[in-house]
Amino acid sequence: MKKNFPENSPAKNRTTVDNLESRFDAGKDMLDHFDVSRAVLSHGGARPGAGRKQSGKIRKTVKLSPAAVRRFQVYAKRKKLPDFSAALEEASIAL
């Protein structure tokens, strides 16, 4: 059963879930209805220790011919290196 409130009753002008959006769209100030001093940011932002650990290396884009890529892949397999990048780094040290 829906309650009927008198015209000047504070309950009639009360902000509810149903009329909050329409009041906002009408350009009314909604901050009066919220206690912003107690606002809590519940998620987001940086956390200590989060993310990928630094490897101490920098990312560079290098264009190689398909033959050079095959040579580095064979080199990595022969030396039992974990990946193409490790093969490229080891071969550059050997220069």
C-alpha cells in the first residue's frame, strides 16, 4: 500500500532511487542528498607490489629478414635458450 503524503511534507520531496536520476537530469544539485565527507573509494588505484616485475630490459622493435629470424631460432634451440629474445641478446654479446 502506497502512503499519501501532504503536499508540503518532507517525505514527498524525499530523494529516492526512483526519482534520483530524473532530479539529476533536471539539473538539480544532488550533493545535498549525499554525505561526501564519508565517501569511500572502494577499489582502483595502485597497490604496492602489483604488476609485472621489472626485468631491467627495455623494449625495442627490430625489423629482421625471415632468414635472420630462422637463424636466431636455430641458435636459440642449439644453445637451449628460453626464447628468441635471449638468443638475440646472447648473440649480440658474442660480437
